[in-house]
Amino acid sequence: MTRSVNLQKIQVSPEHRPVFFAEIGSFFNGDPDLAASMIERVLAAGADCPEQPMVLKTEILNNPEICLPGDTLETYSSKSGQTRQEKYRDLIERKVMPIASYVPLFKMCRDAGVPFVVSVYDFEAASFAADHGAAALKIASANIVHVPLIRYVASFGLPVVIDTGRATIAEVYRAVDTAREQGCQDLIVQHSPDGHPAPAIAQNLRILETYKRAFGVPVGLSDHYVGVEMCMLAVALGASVLEKGVYDDPEELDQDISHVMHIADLGRVLRTIRDCWDALGKPAREAREKIDWVIGTSQRQGVVAKVALRAGDPVSLESVRFAFPCVGIPVEHWDLVDGWTITRDVAADSPVCWSDVRPTDKAAS
């Protein structure tokens, strides 16, 4: 049994539409005005497809001391395959934004009634996000072994999203157990394929089912593919959360941009996710169920006189044929009426109706 998790007004479970995490991360590179503009567009796209659940996903980077100075390099690529290296500390410094700058950004989401989820990397950011209305806190993949941070994040009584990254199953177990021991039962385990971008061969999407069985919690995909196809596959595999980066220039050469989609495509992607979920439907089909907007009917054949029939003639493959539409006796009842007797004249090429036949004495007996 999979536990249901609430992100404020949104229920996360296999029985509900998957929730889309529109990820703006730190793509705004410390510019609060750009962040606000991105949030406005995300909120507008969500409002245009209200039946598809969506939350805003971001992260708090407010202190460059989260990274030590040094020569450690971060390598990233563009969608076209260009690569660049940058000192990791330099990268963090250009993405850091004063923590107070997040206040109006989070207020935008609260005012719009859209939950937001925040990746946090230290205790200060976790406390700040919890105090300002975050629907959930996220442990980024690099921090899945950061036991002190997991314990602290789990102590707020909020749902916790655990991104597994390249972790072993043992490391995922440890992170989940750590959160549960701290009293947090509302967990979402998120699969994050290898690579930025992650090629198809690195997706391993069947691991979603492994996590669902192992932990009994909703599972999700942090999508690092260049397109959105993996999100749709994840819907079919039972993902309850789909996280995908959105940005104005998906071709830009910067960290994590290689696998984002254009923010202008967000509305279309939300509608596609909605349709994919709807397409999964029920485990059994009602043949005569009426579905709104479905045009046309499923025509089946019925019994038709092959020649002019007279009272007393037998019903057989020599005397009747089958044709669309089913006006008289439905073809599925053939084994019942085969060998019955015609009770009144039926013109050639006319439907044979129930009132035109009766069981023979042998059939009746």
C-alpha cells in the first residue's frame, strides 16, 4: 500500500494525477527580478491548465560558504554538446542570492495558491523555507548521505522529497530510515537518472517500481533528458511526481540548462501529462460506456436473410449472412439461433429479428 502525501491542497499518490514540479532552480543566477518573471510565467501556465496539478520548484542558495574555495571544477554542457568548465566556488558565488530576496518570490506563490517546494543545502535555508510556507523540503541528490541535514529537514513536520541521484539502494534506505526515525512519514522518493543531460540508456525508469515497492511511498522522476518523453514514460510507470527544469533559453551553455525545456512550452507539457494520465484509464473496459467528445460508434454485425425466407425454413449459414449495422439478431448470439426455425416471411437482404425465429422442437427440448 502506497502512502498518500499532501503538498498543501495537492494530493500525491498513484491514484491521483502526477504532480508536475516546474523547476526554476537557481537558473536566474541571483537575479530576483528574473526569478519573479519566471515565476509569473509558471503560475500563468498552471492557471491555463488547472486540472493538471503543478507546484513551483526552486532552491535556496544564500551563502557562498556552502562551497569551499579551491580549484574544484564543475563541467557542464549545452544541448548542442558544447562544454565549459568553471571553478565550483565561482559557480556558487554567481548563483547565490540574499535570503531576504526569496521572501517576495515565495509570497507570489502563496498569493496565487500554488504550493512551492524548495531544495535546501543547509540548516538556515531549511528553516527559512519552512517558515515562509514551503509545501515540502527537498534533499538534493548530492545530500542523500547528509544525515544531519536529513534529520533537520525531517523535523519540521513537512513532507520531504528525497532525490536519489546516483545513490545505491542501501544509501536510499538509510536516507528514508533517517527521515522516518525523525518522525517524518510523508516522503517522496525521486529517481534522478545519471547525466546532464541523461541519455535514454541511462534512464533506468523501472527503478520507479522498485522504490515504490521498497518504501511504500509516492515516487517521482527528476527529469534530466533533453526532451519531455521520459516524463510521459514515467507517467505510465506510476510516477506521482515529475520534475523538469523550465527556462527562457534552453540552448544556453550553463549549469543544468542542457536538460531544461522552454518555459513557453510549459502549458503544452502540462496538457500532455494530463492526457497521458487520462489515457491510462481503468484496468477494465465497459464496452458500452459513453465517453464525452468521442465521435462515432463501434458497429457490430447482425443476422440478415441471404435469400427470401419462408416460415418453416431453418436458420443456417446457407440461409442467412451477416452485415453491418446490427439491426436484428446480434451476431454474438449465432450459436444460440443456429438451427432455429423461421416463423414468417423475411425478404432477402433484410435483417432477421428475434420475432422472426423460434427454437426448433429439438432445440426447445
